[in-house]
Amino acid sequence: MNTAPQPAVARFVTGWSIAGLVLLVPTVVVAWIAVLSTERGTGCLMYGEQCSTVPGEALYGCFWVALVAGLLALVWPRARWAGARTGAVLVQWGSQLTLGLLILSGA
């Protein structure tokens, strides 16, 4: 019984992991630019009024979960537990997209 993942699948998962890691900081920066370009975001920045009710811990948590899951999927041995690597990439992207949406919800 061959339990080793196909090389194409391993490369696919690695590619998505790298893409998520590369896009993590730009996602945060673009989302914050979008928020700060609104009237509400500018008011929050300048006067501290109408700021987002999203707790900072949720934002930091999503960021760190995305980073750690992406790195875990990247360094996990490709021949062992391919499902775990795929799951880590799904957690990475889910957390990253949630982070962007949480930032944008403060607009």
C-alpha cells in the first residue's frame, strides 16, 4: 500500500502555503488602507471616535494563526500526513481571510 502523497499534490499544497505567507502582510496593509480611507476610519485615527468594536486580540490571533499554520504546512514533511498539511493550509487561508474581513468590518 502506497501512502506517500503524489508529488503534484505536495507541490500544490506547498504553493498555496507560500502564496498565503507572501500575501499575509499585503492583505493586512491593503485592508487597513481601505479602512483608513473612509470617513469613519479617518475619524477614528484623528479623533478616536467611531472606532471599530473588533477586539485587537482577535486581529492578532488571526494573524498569528495564519502565520503559524502557513509555516507549519511549509515545513511539514511532504511524505507524511498529507491531509494534515492540507488542513494547515485551509486553516491558514481561513484565518487570513477572516483577518481581512475583520479589519474591513471596522470601516
